[in-house]
Amino acid sequence: MRSISAFPGEGITVGGAEARLKPTQPATGACLGRAGAIQAEGTVLRPNAADNFLQLDACFGPDANVTAADAEAMFRSLTFRGRKRNYTFHMVFVVP
């Protein structure tokens, strides 16, 4: 199993699990295609998930007024419910 440190980004904790969060960046690809302005990507260690990791992507629109700290807070708020390969994700994020 690969280590979470093999993924790019800052080490954080998400839903009680080790994770990595890449810095926010201008939107590209599918996020840009959905009129997004910035995006954030994270990887969470989940030993029971396929490949032992979950990749999480967030796309923020041009009017969201989201900072890098906001994106990190959103990822940190993620919790997991379920076992094995079926997870339900719960994320809380409020944009003022």
C-alpha cells in the first residue's frame, strides 16, 4: 500500500484519517467547463476503499469568494459513514 505522503500537498486530517490537500489553483478541465473559478484537490487514506485512497475534488464558482483557508476548512469538515467500499460523504461549508 502506498503511503499518504506519496501524494502531493499539505498533510491534514480529514474525517479522522490522514490526508493531503493540494493548494487551491485556478480552475482547469471539468471545473473550468462548469464555470468554476478555483479548484482544490485532496486525497484521503481509506484502507477499505478501492486502491486504499479516496480522491476528493472541489470546484468553486466565480462568485463564491473562497480562500485557500476556506477550501481547507471544507475538506477538514468531511466525515465518513459506512464500511468497506460504500461510503457516504458529509461536508459542511458555508460561504459568507
